[in-house]
Amino acid sequence: MFPHKKISLFLLPLLAFLFWPAQSGALPKTTEDLTAINDNLLETSVSYGAIPSLYRPRYDRVMEADLSMDAKDPVFIVMFPDGPRIYPQRIMVWHLVVNEVINDVAYAVTYCPTTGTMVAYDTSMQGLNLILDPEGRLYEGNAVLIDRNSGSLWLQQLGMAFDGPLMGRGLPLVPAYWTTWDAAKRVFPHAPVLGVPTGSRRPYSRDPYGNYLKKGTYYDNDRLVYRVNRLDKRLPRKAPVLGLELQGALVAIDINYVKKKGAVNFFLGPDPLLAVHDRRLDVIRVYNRQIWAKPSLFTYHQGALVDLATRTRWDPATGKALEGNMQGASMTQYFGMYAMWFSWYAVNPETFLIPGPGEVSQQMLDTTPLDQ
């Protein structure tokens, strides 16, 4: 990676910033920022090894997993090079990290229940296949991970090492979605489903933090188990958001807001973006809506995603034009991570928020009647 092997260790973290991979999580700007994370870790009652990560776990078929899953159970879908895999939240909550090796490339599927953060990373590190474990401590409520290879510490939400030999190195994101078992098995009926580890005695039918399907548990009340240094009241603390970083700008998208509207046109800096509800998989997807010379505007009309200029019908699951004057065109999709609002803001206080000032007003969308 580096042109000269005599580069000093002091320069390694700084050079790592220059080689930060595209579409990684938000990154600290200086080594002092990384040191500040290390200086503000919160000790918990959980020691290293108390929560065992999984390595090359076993999988069930969808028809087998369906025997113990309810339709609305939350699951995570990760889009690996060899196809999607499904990870039930009820298993992930007891392990936090699943380490995978696919075609000799390492990946990690990570979940932090205290912050509702789910994100998958490519952990191959240019041939060094990292194996990640929960370390036990927290930063702003978010899980600290440690790799077995070097002993470096990583913040789960950033995907960046903030201490140790790999300090300053970042991990590329892998496309991942948070949805329900009903939607996942319908869209991906042949995907492998993470199975209960053989010999494990953990109570996988019980979530130690409550239940996403019940009101009043940790996942939707206003209570925080661990302190954070900053809060923002624009959304409820535990509102689910999709967080993205694009060309150094950060945005948190209120998932429930987009599901209610169907499609939200907005800007992140100079980039014209579209957040749209893929109703079949029940997830939010984000696209670049700069298709031709100028940005297109989109809305849902009579159950279909259409652009206002040409009335072309688009597939929200792929960003491709299906029918109309722009048939065959496609939009670039961007990927991010899922988190509770309080957690995303605590780690990324300079974030934009949708809904917010970057959103295209409804008045602009109403200037072109669709029924003309």
C-alpha cells in the first residue's frame, strides 16, 4: 500500500486517512480524534470473551428457519459476492459479531443492541483476514471491537481502528439491510439463514434488552442504559435512522419518515439524492437521482415510483427505469448503516438530518401534476 517500507509508524495513521475506502462510515479527521475515543471509553460489566463472536457459523435453509421464526421478527440481510445471507436479530443479540470467510476474503457482520447499530464490513485488509470480537467497553453507547490479529480496537459504528497497530485503518462497507423475516424469506427464499450455534445454551428465544415487536422495552422507550455526551431532540432518541457518508458529508435519514412518504428527494452537499421505500423488501434505499443533465424528481403515484419530468416508471429495488422515455436508465445506489438516532448523533454530531433543510419541498413536487 505504501511506496516506501521505511515510513515511520507515526505517519501510518495519517496515510491511512488518505487511503480511506469509498463508502466507509464517518471518519475522525485527526489522530487526536482517535485518541479522544480511546480516552473516553466506558467500562461495563462485560469482560472480553463474555460475548463470543461467531466464526464461519452454520446455516439453515429458509424452510427450516421458518419453523422457529415469526413473520415480523427483525433480520439482517447482507449482500455478499456469492449471494445474500440472512441473520436473525435474536441470534445476533447474543454474539454481536459473525466472522465470515467467502472465497478467501473475510467479512464481519456486526450488531450493537444498545445503539441499534447494524453494519457489515469487508475485513480482508488487503489479504490480512481480520477476526473481530466484542471487547466489552463502549464509546457513546456503541460497542468496541477488538481484532484477534493485532489487538487493535475498533468502534463498531465507524469501522475504524482507534487504538493499536492498525490505528487509523478503515473497513469498507458491505451492502446490508434491516427488515423482517416475512420480507426476507419472500424476496430471498433460497438464502442461507444463520442457525443457532451447535452446543450453545444461550436462550435465543429471549432478548436480554426486550423485544422489537413489543412497546415499552429498551428498543423503543426513552431510557439509555449507558451515558452519552450529546443528545439531539429533533427525533425520538431511538428512532431508527439510516446513516450515510458521501464525499465527507454525513446524513441520517429517518426510516419511518421515508416509509410514510414513499419517496424523499433531497440534497447532501451538491449531490442530489433519493430515499425511497422498497416496499417488497420493506427497506429504504438511497440513490443518486442525477441521471441526465439535471437531477430528476421522484414520487410515488398510484403505487408506482415515477419521475416527474418523463413519467417513467422505476423499480425502487434496483434503481432501474422499467417503462417510459427513460427505460434502461439506472441510478447509482449508496449504502449506509442502521442505528438509533441518539447513537448516530452522539458519534456524528455534524450530521445532516432528513427530514430537514436539505429536503426538496413538497411545493416543488406539486408544480407538475402527474395526471396531465
